[in-house]
Amino acid sequence: MFDKKKVKELVLSSLVADAYSLGSHWVYDEKELENLDIDWDELNNAKALWHKGKKAGDFTHYGDQTLWLYEFLKDKDKFDADAYVEFWADKMSSYGGYIDGSSKDTLTNIKNKISPSGSFSTDLSIVGRIAPLLLVSKSEEEFLRNVESFVKCTHNSDEAITTAKFFATLLLEVLDGKDIKESILALKDKFDTKTEAYVDSGIASKSDDTLQAIRDFGPSCDIDGGFAGVVHLLYRHENLKEMLIANAKAGGDSSARAMIASIIFMAQKGQSIEQLPASWLKLNSFV
């Protein structure tokens, strides 16, 4: 159903977005952001304590887990949530990166044999990891089912599931050749009132400075704030590199926003990952 070369490019774009975001990821203080020892035109070492030891070209834990999903699916023809949870838990048992709250709660649920195993997290980050699921989806309907099953593995909240469905549907629309902005407008009424409000807020900020817009929405990990931030990025920026730089300069959960916005942007016909600097593509790991 989906072109494997295109899917790999979407996965790569999400990983590049994550690696680029690493430098300022989870830096929240505006003065600290202004004075970060960062070259915004290149990949950078992590500056936040949570990613201590991560070097330029590494991923945050979001990128690491996206790569795990890609690795899990590369020899499969369907998504088996139970098998993935087992695979994920095994990876987590020896993981040296940051283990966030949703992961800790999910590991507890797995230990207690709770299914679906996902925490009640409303973190936005899970949505940026969905692109590999296109590899094992033979139809749009199967992709949406796979997205829901995948999200429930670690983020089993209604808000996370709804948000993932919105952006997964938007991704399919754009892959089908439809305009991003027109598709966002068309989809906003097909979900709940909270989703509609997020979309409206993001669109209303389309002419605002990105740093200010994201600070106004809230730069933290939650969908409440992050969702509108992604819509802002897609409405505000026509250039992928400029979008990623502006987003990273706003700090906070820059990676979650960047990963989602990048896969939607790259799904457009005629877009190539080669529009990004070659140095950005020098990731420390990608299958």
C-alpha cells in the first residue's frame, strides 16, 4: 500500500528532527535558551541534565524508541502489539537513556500483566513515533488501527489516542497529495471539541513568532499546548530547516513537536530529506 522508500524517508525525517532537537530539548528557561552554547545550524550535544552524555547525532529517548519500533517491524508483515510490548520491555531493561514517567508506569503495568499495558500519559511524544507503522499497513484503515494499538502499548489515554488518530489521518491525507492546511481545516470538526480548540489556537497563531507562540501555548510535554504548537509550525513555516530551527529555539519538548511536524511536512509530494544539511543526516544510528 505504502511506498517503502517514502516510509523510510518519513522515519528518517522524524529521527533527524529528534537528533536536531536534542541540543535544546527540555531546556525551558528563556534566558538559558538565549545563551545556550549551541550552533543552531548544526546538530549539538544535549544541554539538558536529563540527556547527560548524549552527543551530537544521538537521539532523545523519543528517537531511540522510534528506532526500536522500526527495528521491530523491519522483518514483519503486520503489527502485533503483544509481541511489540515484549520487545520494548526487553529493550528498556538495558536502556541507558532517560526513562520517562510513561515508560516507568508502562513497565509497572507489564509486570502486573495489565493489558493494554500503556500508562495514562497524555504526553505528545508518542505521536511522533508512528511513521514506521506504515511499513506493515496494507491500507489506510489498517494503519489507523495499528496506530491506536501502538499508542495503547505505552500511552493508553483517550487524549493520546485521539491526538494520534488526528495526526495519523492528517499524514494519510498529505501522503494522498492533499494540502496540509486544507486537510487540517477539514479534519478539525471530525474529532472532539478539545481537538478542534487546539487546531483553532494553532491556526490563529500562524503569523506569530514561533518562540512566542510556543511559549504562549506551553512548551511542556503534554498534548495540551504541544498539539497547537505542531499546528502552528505547519501553518507558519514553508521550509523544513527553518521550521526545525525556530521550533528548537523555543525549547521545552521541542522533539515531540518537531517529530510530528516533520513527518507531516515530508509527506508532501516533491519533498526530499536532502533539503536538510548533509551534516544533519549524520546520525549515530539508523537501520
